[in-house]
Amino acid sequence: MRTVARTLLLSLALASAACAPVIAPQSGYGDGARHNSTVIEREDIAASSATNAYDLIKGSHPLWLERRGAHSVQGADDIVVYIDNARFGGVASLRQIQLMSIMEVRYFDAAAANYRFGPGHSQGAIQLLTGSTAG
């Protein structure tokens, strides 16, 4: 009986491993550019035809702009935008930011944003880094 149980367990483990998705490294946007799911680098900003930060993010990482999970009835929970380490506003404020001053854009999910910037980031945060802080 133990042999049957071991064989069954081994078969299940092999079947499970065979069904696991194969994760390939992200190779880029198709034009040779590097791709990172939480960072837009200066090279990608410069190559973009967008004129403001909102259009840049909408074109390359639209999911960063979507609210997730439970929202307050009053709509107070929003993705928080930071310029360097200063709180700037919500997603709508990204339309005011011209790309020429931005060196890098970073996305933080709710847990990472609460760790990085403190509590009050239930929808995450987007940080725009200028030349003095990028890198």
C-alpha cells in the first residue's frame, strides 16, 4: 500500500510540475528596449511620443492607473502621485507633468507604497523622479 501511495504522490507531483507555467524573462517591448513592470526608465521616456506623465503611463503601463480592490464610498482612496519624495496629488495630476523634467517613473503597489511612503496608500503610488533623484 505504501508503494501505491508513494507512486500516486510522485505522479501528482510530476503532473503538477508539468502543468506549471513556464516564465520567460521579459525581453522588452519588441523593439529591443528593456522592460520592467514597476519602472519606466529615461530611455523609454525619451523614446515616447507622450507629452505628459499620464499619457506616458497610459501608453506603457495602463494598469498602474487602475484602482484595485475595495474603494471607499466617497472615492477618497486614490493612487497617490509623488514627485521625488513630495506628495503631488492623484492620477489626474499626472496630466500636469511634462516629460522633459522626468528621469524615471516608479510604480508601488499598496503594500510597497505603505512601506515606502507611510500609511494611506490603499491604491498604491506612482513616483516621478527628476534628474536629482533618479538612479
